[in-house]
Amino acid sequence: MSPNPLEHPFRRETLLQQLTRQPVWDLVVIGGGATGLGVALDGLSRGYKTLLLEQIDYAKGTSSRSTKLVHGGVRYLAQGDVALVREALYERGLLLQNAPHLVKNQDFIIPNYDWWGGPFYTIGLKLYDLLAGKLSLGSSEHLSKEETLQRLGNLRREGLNGGVLYHDGQFDDARLAVNLAQTAVELGGTLLNHMAVVGLLKDAHGQLAGVRVLDRETGQAYEVQARAVVNATGIFVDDILQLDMPGTRKLVRPSQGVHLVLDKSFLPGTDALMIPKTEDGRVLFAVPWHGRLVVGTTDTPLAQNSLEPQALEEEVSFILRTASQYLVRAPQRRDVLSIFAGLRPLAAPTNGSDKTKEISRSHKILVSAAGLVTITGGKWTTYRRMGQDTVDKVIALGKLPAAPSQTANLPIHGAQPTTDFSSHLAVYGSDQTALRHLMAEQPELAEKLDPALEFVGAEVVWAARYEMARTVEDVLARRVRALFLDARAARRMAPAVAALLARELGKDAQWQQQQVAEFQQLAQHYVLSSPPPKPD
């Protein structure tokens, strides 16, 4: 259902009033990424008074920086993790059902350059199909050499024996996060971004009783009482654990994944390319996305977390080098429209091993002595199940009365059957009509923000009114995805976006200038610079 402009449930002022009026919350969720949103939505579906707090913006971290796949994980099947694959394939089917405006069936092709590749991958992917059961997106099949070349334009012909076609899901990660946040608000939840949890409240017995919160926009501090608190902060779970019990051993260690965004001409057509084993045993994808091509990923262990992780030179070289082994016209550094890095919260090694690709992506739920519930691990595809399992755990601890989860068949905001994704407005689903009405009412808002990209002014206004966007970065990184599609164009768009936002949010010229300056600095990291000079 499209939001009613008169109700304005998404206005920050409305949400802040709810924060102060509720004496005790049933459930407070820290973290507004895939996991936190899944927990909040599950709690709300059971009728609990739920508050979600996010220090920056929904999906600011890992959850906006994925490979854009809703999948069971072919490589996890190869590792023998059948249970994880089965669970993820089931959840993939539910996501396609509940958010059809954002999730679609994508054809993937594995090219075979070894004589055994065809039979080997065909058998493995038949098992993948089998595990999906009635939620399968289609049967895998063997392709001849000519069929493979026809479908994957620009693929290297020499040594090619054929290919294997299989089906998986493809989506817009940050848009899904925004729609989940909207769904939660429509279910009666209170969700606030740019609100940092800076402390935990405990009762006389040392049990968790709530959180201390800081509004990063105003500097206003709040104390929030809660029956249950869930730490769903992804790569930052250890920061919250330290607030609970200083000196606690680290639970997660970040592993960096880097993606390059290229012009679609490097893989014309509608199919995605999957390279099952690169020179160091990783999987590499080249996936069509919003009219461009996303190529990645890497798997690099890092020592520390960051809100804005930076791609390492060796990661860029690895992706370009691997792509050049399979594509006739190989991408060069100058062809990269945007580069982005994300951190996966993998279990911290206890034996000194750095083999992150061997660590299970299954989620884990832990409870501290004070009653803090922490959820870690997992992946976007299983966000709903992670939320359900976490709330089940809270109930099992006796913190909330038992009630069944309702999220398996809960339509996500904007849900409507979508087969034509040719318009970039398709991601708005059922909100498209109201958005187009806004453009018709104010024709100047129908104009493009930059000639190189498809986005228009109305989307900025919409993001501020109905999608809880508060900054230029919120809009250009996670509401319209410009920063991830063409970083240079996004930088050019910043002043126009700041002006539209300032008008909507009641901000002055100084705020606009500061917003533009901050975004320009941030966006520079998404532009692939010249390689460092080689040592003499």
C-alpha cells in the first residue's frame, strides 16, 4: 500500500514522539541492517512493541554492499553445508513471493573449460534444484559451446566446451532494507536511523533493562527501558558486547568483499556469469544489475572494522585479472564506474586460521549473563529466518510471552507482481503510481539529476518524505543507488540532491554546503584511482 501523505508515519518528528511516549518497550533492536530489520519485523509480526535503533542509516554497512544475490549458495553446497543451502533456498523462495518488485529470477551460466566441468556442475546443480523443492526457480541444464557463446557475449571461445545454466535470485539489497523498515513502521514499529546506542541500562541485579541512545542529528540523549535487547549490529557486534561486558573476547572478525561496477557491454544480454573456482579457490560473479554489471567478490581477512572499508590494490587486480581470463574484451581500471567494499561478520578464528572461505555462514545466537541477546553470521537471503530464530530465543528466555511468527507470508512494503524491470522505477513497486503522480504535479521533479544516470528529483523528495532519508549519502547511496552505479555522476548530483533535501527537511544553506562537502569526500573512495607507482 502506498503511504498516505496526510498520515506521515515516516516523519522523524512522529517517530521521536513515539520513542519518548512508550515507557517500556517489549523489544529493542540495535542495528538497522538485514539482520536487525529481520528481528524487528518478526517481533512486530507477533504483536510486540518494538523499537529499532540504527547509528547511521538502514543498510549503511555490509547490507548495502553485497553481490546482489538471493541465493542458496552454490559454494556452500560444494563445501557440504547442505542444511544451510536448503534453508537459504527456502528463504529465497519466500523473498521472491514477498518482495517481487525487488527480487527476480536470474539465469546464471557456468562456462566449462575442462572436459569434466559439464557433467560435474550439472550433477551438482541438479542437487541444488532438488533442495529448492517446490520453491525452485527453474531446472538447471547443460548448454552447448555455441549456446554458451550466444548467451554470454564477450566470453572467451578458446578451450570452451560448453556451459551449465542454473537459476538463482537477484535483488537490490539497500532498497529491500528501506522497504523492510517501511513495513516495520506500518506494522506499528518505531524505527530511527542516525540514532547511536552509547550505553546499556542494567537493574539492581545486573540484568539488562534498556539502552542509552544519542540522536546524532541533535545531540539529544535518551534512556530507553526494554524487556529484551537484541544486538544485531553485524560487524560491530563486539562494540555492543563491550558495553555489556568490557574485555569480552571478540566474537567476529571482518572479511572484506570488493565489487567493481562496469558498463553492461562487458557482458551483453541478460545472463549472469559464475566462475566457480578462481586461481585461489574463490567464486567470482559477473551479474547484471540496474543496467550495469557488478563483478566480484573477494574474501580478504582484515584486522579491524570500518564504516567505509577501502578496497585493497590486490583485490582490484584480482578481479580485473580474473575477468580478463574469461572475457574477450577485458575491463581496464578506466572502465570501472564505481568500486565498493563490504565487510562480512565471520566468526573470529580460535586457531589462528585465515581461511575465511571455509567458515560457515550459518547464523549463531548468544546470550550474555546480563541477558543481552546477540545474533551474528548469516547472509541476506536468510534475514527472515534469522529474525524468527532470534525472537524465538527471546521468548525461550522468558522475556516475552509466546506468540507465533507471521513473517513467512508477510508482503513487504511495495510488493506487487513485477515482470517488467525495464524502468528504473520498478523497484518502487506499488509506490510507483504515487511517485509518478508527484512527477506529474511538479514536472521539474521529473527531470534527471544527471545526464549519465536515470534518477530524477522526485525520488529525492520521496526518499525524504516516505523512506526516512536524512542526508545526501542516504539518498545517493541507498535510496537511488547512484553512488554504487556511477560514483562520478553521483558526485555531480550532490548539490541538486542537497537542495531538494534541505527544502523537504527544513535545513539551511550551511547544512547544504556541509552535506555536499561530506558526500564529495565519501564518494571519492568509490572512484577507482590510478594504480600506485611501481617501486624502482
